[in-house]
Amino acid sequence: IALTVLLGNQSQSLRLAEESRFAFTASLLVKEKLADFQISGEELSSTDGDFGDDYPGYFWSVEVETPDFEDYPALAGAEQFIQQIDLKVFTTGEQQTLNIRRLKLVGNK
């Protein structure tokens, strides 16, 4: 009985260690990808990719939307608008995922 409990604890410890490793790595990769988008200065569009040989098995996808503000007339004619950026970092088969949403103020429609 004690051996069964010990093996169960070992299995749980390994799973928690893997989850911690993913959370740490994915959070760094999210920050890196957001910085890449900001530095490039290019207009964002929905796309996806991987992190190359440095992080095999890690992938990213981004979805960019412009929320509809028709219900807010004060914002309807504004020269600036808001983009909603949903960035996801995930492993092969999406076994583990980290999602983040950012709002960005963009000039000139």
C-alpha cells in the first residue's frame, strides 16, 4: 500500500513539474512575441507560427479583431480605434495552452 501511495505521489510530482515548466516557458514566449509585434511596427493580422529550433514543440497563434463601437457614437468617428489581440502559445496537439488578450490603441483607421 505504501509503495502505491509513493508511486502516485511521484507521478503527480512529475505532472506538476511539467505544468510549471510549460507555464514559465509559455509566459516568456508570450512576452517575446508581443515585443516582436510591437518592435516590427507592422499592422497586425491573424496568423500563426512556431518558435523555431530554440523551442521545439511550442507554437503560437494570434487573432486580431477590431471591436464594433457603433453603440458608442463618441467613438464612431474617432481617428483612433482599438484592436483586440488574442495571442495563444501552445504545445504540440494543444495539450497545454496559454492565452492572453491585449487591447491596443491604433491611430488612423
